[in-house]
Amino acid sequence: MRVSSSSRTCSSCHRHLPRAAPRCPWCATPAALPSYRPARSPSRSSAESSSGRDEHKEATTDRSPLLAREIEAPRRLLQYGALPWRVGRCGNVRTLLITSRRRGRWIVPKGWLERGTSPTQSAAREAYEEAGVIGKIHATPLGRYSYLKQRDDGSSDLCDVSLFGLRVRGTLINWPEKGQRQRRWCTLAEASELVDEPQLKQLLKSVEKDSTALR
């Protein structure tokens, strides 16, 4: 608390009073008490506002960069693939698998739809480029399956593959990706055991149970 710096005057004769005089020396009127003004303190709203800013600053400072980073969901993309097949000497259906370029897993030929081509044309092109086979592509897909495609940067894409049957008419000795992949003829039962993708396994098993879908 502090005393007002303004000078005092007598309430009766209005003369200036000495600083510490209890009474007016001219008319003996008791001097008025000094006026006091309380020191200004911050209001409640200001204190709450300041406290809120401090808490927000602390929360922002303590926030982990990992929590602030957005987690991107996998993109969903479309691919078209071929299941090359032929009838073996014993009359059973045999299919052709190829290995992936990065990890050497057994897969079917598949790829992206290029501008100006239909899904069946894209599937037949992938069979030629990746597996080195040519033949007659079926107009309707045998089925569809999904898998996660891993990127080099660690991200992944969810791919939906429409799989078309391709009756093989010729197997090439040289083809575009010969030096990057291996290929293997096997029964549908063997193929379902060799591939890793769970949904592709199920699709191959369903084709094995009803191979008329290939003919």
C-alpha cells in the first residue's frame, strides 16, 4: 500500500497543512486522515489467462514429435494380373508362377493399367513381359485378391488385383524380364502352397476346386 502524494488542505479554512500535523494550526480543525490507495493486483481473469497460456506452452513444448506426426493410411490401388495355365500330359491343369524381383517370392504376373489399354490387355502384357508367355486371355476375371505392396521408402500401398486366366499358346526362350525373375510350372495345389499372399492362396484353391472357370 502507498500514501497519496497529493498535499493536504484543511476542510474548514482550506489552508495547506503541514505534512504530519494532526490538527490545522490556524483553526484547530482535526486534519483528515491520509488517503490510501491499494497497490494494483492482477485480476482473476488476467491470472487465469496467463496460467492458461503457460499450460498451453508447456503442453506444446512437451509434445513428442512422434505424436504430432500424421500417420498416413495406405493408398488403395488397382492392378491387373494373369494366371497362365495349360493342360499337362496327364490332363491336369498346370499354372506358371514367377518370382518377385526384390525378394524372390513366388507370385503371378501383374501390373498397372497403362493408358489406352484395357484390363485384359494389361494382364496379357504383364504375362509376356514378366513370365515370357503368350496366349488367349479370358474376358472375365477368375477373381480378385488384395495385398500390401512395400515401397523402397518403407511405406506401403494396398493393391486390389483382378486376376484373369491366360491359356498359354507359347512359352518364350527370351523375354523382357528374363534376367530378373525365375519361372516355374506347377499344379494349382502346389501353386497355392508356394505363394505368400493369403488371399491369392484362397483364390488359387477355389480355382483348383472348380477348374472349369479356366476353360
